[in-house]
Amino acid sequence: MSIIVKPIAQSEKAHMLQERRNQYSFIVEDSANKIEIAKAVAEMYKVEVEAVNTMRYGGGKKKMKNTTKGISYERNKTYKKAIVTLAAGDEIDFYSAI
């Protein structure tokens, strides 16, 4: 199973981080740690990884519904996001395979 689920290249903030700080964003498996993420990115894209920052999203209350059994809540899906800083001179081209 792959640690990296998908890259995040569509958002404005992700694009700004790529241009200014040489940082790339990925959605990764919830159980992956920083060392595993760094190894997976280095192997997949043939680059040198300097640092990895991770954060978790979702899981909070999203929507309240009134049902015959009472009030029920739906929760957001949880996911983990990693921002990977690459060494100077390295870059990832997500659109080369298109």
C-alpha cells in the first residue's frame, strides 16, 4: 500500500508554497509518520527531502439532522496532510505524465 494518497497541486496556497519555499503538499495515510513520508517522496520523485510537516484535518461536527429518533450529527472525513520541503535545486513536476 502506498503512503502517499495524492498530491495537492490545485490550491492557491499549495502553488505559492511551491514557488516561494520549494514546499510540496500531499495527502498521506493517517498512520504514516514523517520518516516514512520522507522516504516515500524521495523514492517516488527522485528528490532529496529536507523536512516534513504534518497536520490532521476533519472529524469535527459537520451537519445536524433532525430525525424521528432525535438529533444526529454527521462528521467530516478525516485525513492527514504533509508539507514536504525539498533541497535547493530539486523540484517535482506533477504535470509531466499528462
